[in-house]
Amino acid sequence: MRIPALLLCVFSLLSATSAASETAGLAPETHAAINPENMGWSYLRLEARKFIFSASSEAQVEVVSSPAYSGNLIAAQQGNPVAPAEQMVRLTAVNKYFGKRTAMELLMNPGDARAVQYALDEDGKRLKHRIYRHTDTGIFVQTHRPAEQEDRGANWTEWSDISSDWRGMTTLAYGLPIVQPLGLLYVAGAADLQPGGTPLRLLSISDRKITTVELRAFAASPRRVNMELHGSSGSIRCRGRIPALRLEVNGWPLDPSIEATNFEFLGLEEDIRIYVQPSTGMILEVTGKAPIVGDIVIRAREARVIGEASCPVAS
């Protein structure tokens, strides 16, 4: 596996048997497009600026051994926990915006980006460490908070205020792969998508609702970049226009009877487009609309690739 070490569509709640039948017909086609061997980057730093608004996101991808990492998975008090593959993709990210810092850790099975467990650290007044353990019928959530003011400086494992809750999901999604929105960073690089080819449809979760997310590839004009690129033989400054593939992201509720909610990725909720470098799957640029600030362009400023760093500037 070369990886450095969201979301399937089914409809019609006529019966559990009918839903299972629809799923079985769609699963192979949907997940054949996710190939871990396509991943050619291990670290990525993205930035966005507009007027006084600024935001940054750093992400790292690696492969971890499931047996060695099993102690990090919490037990679910309801549902059957998603079983980890022999190796899992571990995606960590730190987002900073409006002075707020959020750290995340996502464990996925590599062949379909199915979320096994997702953890979130949030600072500020709402200081907490929250763990989401995915199961076949919903998500078991465990939240750790400091019980006293003096505990805020301690590691979350020492916090004594621990609560849990259960977030069920529509029966249409029972047993199906669910991908956390953060997982799109991996999916965009691992998906084998070509202009004019079959789009990739997956199930994700937004605002506690299961959403069908579609990624469709289009030819794109080269993207202008100015970034630091690290590779096996050193670092280079990459400036100019790099060939890119445009992935358009659209989402809608899996259950049509549920009110639609916008799918969110990197703070963007509408007109989401991801531009990737075809040879590495590295995200060069993400555009879309964010609440309050409107249209936003998020650009790669630093990356680490597998192998030698190169900058294939378009003519």
C-alpha cells in the first residue's frame, strides 16, 4: 500500500430487505473508485484569506496497524462498532479560524473511507474532547470535559466530567459506509475519477443527518500556486500554474423526507470545488461559499509528497 503512513447512495424505505437489496447493487461500483495507491501526499497546509478573515488547516495522512492501534478505539454502548481493516488510514488535522483552534483525528478503512472513529478537540470556553465511534446503526459519542477550572490545563484523559449519548441514523443507512466530512481530504486524493467518467457517490453526515455526497470530475484550467514542496530529496519552492482536475461536490439528504442540510467541508457549504494535482492527488485549491464571509478560495501553501518533489508548471 502506497498511502503514507464520504458515502454510498440508496433510497426508498419500503422495507429493510428492499434497502439491503438496493445497497448490494450499488456498493461495488461506488467503492471501486477509491484506490489508496493513488495517494501521493502525506502532509498539506491550506490557507484562506478574505478581508480581515483568515483561516488555515494542516492535515497529515498515515497508515497505522489496527492491532497496534486497537487500544485507542472506545467501546460503543449501542450498535455494532465498525470493524477496522487490518490497516487503517489515520488522518489528523488542525483548523484555525477566528482565533479558534480545533484538532481532529479520523480513523478510516482505506478501501472505502468508511469512518471507524473520529475525535475532536475544541478549545476556548467550550473546551472538550469528543470521540465519535461509528457503528452499523448510528454513532456512539463520548465527551470529556474538565470538571473544575483548574483542570483545564490537564490532559483530556484526566478530566472527570465524562458523558455519552447516542446519535441514531435513518434506517436507510444501516450497515452502510459512512464517511466523516474531513475524510474528503483523503477521498479527493484516492478517488480514481476522470472527466466524463462515473461520479463517486458516498454517504456522509452533516448536522447529524445522513447526506449523499457526489464527487464528479471535470477538466480544469491550470491552477496558480505558490507553495513550499517537500520530498525525499529535499524541498523546492513551487510557483506558477500546475495542471489540475476539478472535483465538484454536491450533497442532498439520503432520506427525502428529511429537511435538506448543506454539506460542509473545510467550512464551505455551497458551490464546493476541489482542484487536485492528478499525479499526486494533492489538493491545490478549494473554492466555495462559507457562512457570513461568502465566496472563499483556499489554497495549498505547503505539502509533503511521496518520492521526489517536482513542480510540473504548465506551459
